[in-house]
Amino acid sequence: MSETPDRADRPGPTAEHPAPAPDAPTGPPPRDQPGAGPGIGPQGGIGPQGGRSPLAWPAGGGWAAAGAQPRWGYEVRPSGPSAAPEDSLYHQQARNGRQGVLGRLGELLLLVGFLVAGTIAVIAVGAAAGYALGLDFAPEDSERFLDDPLADTVMALAGIAIGIPAVLLAVRLGGHRFAGSVASVTGRLRWRWLGVCAAVALPVLALQTGLLMLWGWLEEGDAGLGDVEFPSWGRLLLGMVVLWLVVPFQAAAEEFVFRGWLAQYFGGFLRSPWPGIVVASLLFALAHGFGAWTGFALLFYSAMWWGWLVVRTGGLEAVIAAHTANNLVAFCLSLVLGQLADTETAADAPWQALVLELLVSPAYCLLIARLSSRYGVERRGPRRSGALLSSGPAAQ
């Protein structure tokens, strides 16, 4: 019975039998080296030319390795969301290389579909809630859905607020990019910066409303305030709580759609942000209905300033703060005066409101732009491709 010799007893290399080179491969040569057969993988498997996947992948972790691709050279498109190129401005966040003409059309159709489905869902839930609470439906010739003004206002605001999830879903599913890229270039809402903007917007918009009311009272006296009917304290408290809960979502939804998604939709294939800002401003004014020409001009003018501010600050925080402050002041004032049933909108604003807006919009936007530089608010995307980074002390 023979024994297997130990390593020390084995004969060493000789001239007739030299030792193999340390790095010499023992298997078949890779297909990209001379002598390899067509389609032969690094471990002898057949590549795509032969109809089967290779048995081994490039060194360094295979497909999971950064930048690794299969040896046959065609690009493997990632299944998750893709970010815009580094250092991109806000309106360029849709430029992630994942969309063609059909892709952009698909994203648009998705958004419209989500908005329609969401609106139907809100109406159904509102009708069920109204029935459960014993609320009466509005008459057929009325522009409201529920007869109770507060309940109808809340339902209308909720129907607009559905725009937030609609935009986020359309961007993620149709645009194949991070949904948070609509909020800001950092991929999320910058809450500290939003708080700074709100601290500026609320007193500015309250002052504008106060000046408008004073102007109307000086010209028309008590008639300038309209029909006043103060509600009970219980209804006033309930209305204040509900409005402060719902209005921020309604205002933010309008910004996500008009200053956010629309600006980035056009910025995905146009170099300048201004075509998207102009179209979004026009649609924003039309969405409030047809009223006085002064109201249309007010909405279009302020929307143009807000569109510039979004690109300047790299996010929606400043315009969400301004829109929320404006609507909170308006709805709460209507609640106090008992005028929630009034169907007038900003499209019906008088010429005095337009005059004030000519001054307030640029004042607010230029002040916020100056503060954004002081707080170090990032107006461009992260400087490391594909990453979502915090930026400056305001991005908390």
C-alpha cells in the first residue's frame, strides 16, 4: 500500500518539467484573448453569442460592483430611480437619461390619471362622510357640493391636495427618478429653510391683506367688507383647526404641480427655465377660473415671480410658505366674517389687489433670495452623481 508523499518529499521542478508561472490560468483562456473560442466565457461558459450566460463575471463583485457591466458590452439600465447629472439646477432635475418622447407622454398621462382618480376618491369619501354626519348636499344650481360652507371648503381643499401624491407617483413611476427631486435639488423638503420662509411670508401676506382691506374700507366704508356674519365660538375654533390642517397641503399641492412638476417637465428638454415658468404661470392663472382681468394679471404676475424664486433657491419651500400664508389669511378671514360660502377666487381680485401685488411679490422674492444666500441654501443638485446630499445650514 503506497503512501502519498509529503510536500517536502515531492521532487522539485527540473529542466524537463518546469514549474508553472504563478499567475498562469489553469482553465480555458478568456474569450477576449487569442486562442479562445467564440463565445467562451472566463470559466468555459458560453456568452450571449452562444446563447447562454457566462459562468463567471468580471472580478470586483460582478454586477453589484460600481460601474461593472457584463463582458459583452451592452448597457444594463438600472431598475431603480436615476438622478439628474451633478450640479443640475432645479428645472433640470428630470434630465436623468431615462426618458424619450414616449416616456414624457407617459409621465403626463400618469399624472392626469392620478389626479382624476384622486379627485373621484375625494368626492366619494366626502359624500360618504357628509351622509354619515347628516350633512345636506347643496342644491343643484349651487357651485358647492355640500350645503355646509366649512365642510364644502374642506372637501374642495382636500381635492386639490391630492396633487401631492399624484405628482410624486408620476415622477417616480413615469419619470424613473427620485420623487423628492420635485421638492428640491436635495431630494427632499428642507424643513428648516421652509420655517425661515414661513416666518417671512406670514407677516408679509397678512400685511398685504390688511392693506387691501383698509383700502377698501377707506373707499367704500363698511360696504367694502361685504356681508359680515360672525360664527359661533365653537364653529370658529373648529374651522380654524381644520383650515390650519388642510390648507398647507392644498397650497403645497398647487406648488408641486405648477412650480414643481411643470417647470421640471419642460426643463427636461429645454435649456432655459423660462418656457416652463411662463406655461406654468398661464395655467396657474387659468386654473383659478375666469374673473376680472385684474385678477388674471395678478395671478400670472405673482406666478412668474414665484417660478423664478424656485429656480433661484433650488426648491419649492419659499413658494409653499408664501402660498400657504396667503391662503391661510384669506380662508381664516372668510371664516371670521362668515363668508366661506362666497364663491369668489383670486381671479376676481380688484385692481387695488393688483397694485399691491406689483410691490409685494418682488419684495418677498428678492428678500427670500437674499436670505437663501445668507443661509447657504443650495440651488444646484449634489456634486456627487446619484447622491442626495444635504446642503448648507438651511438644509436641515
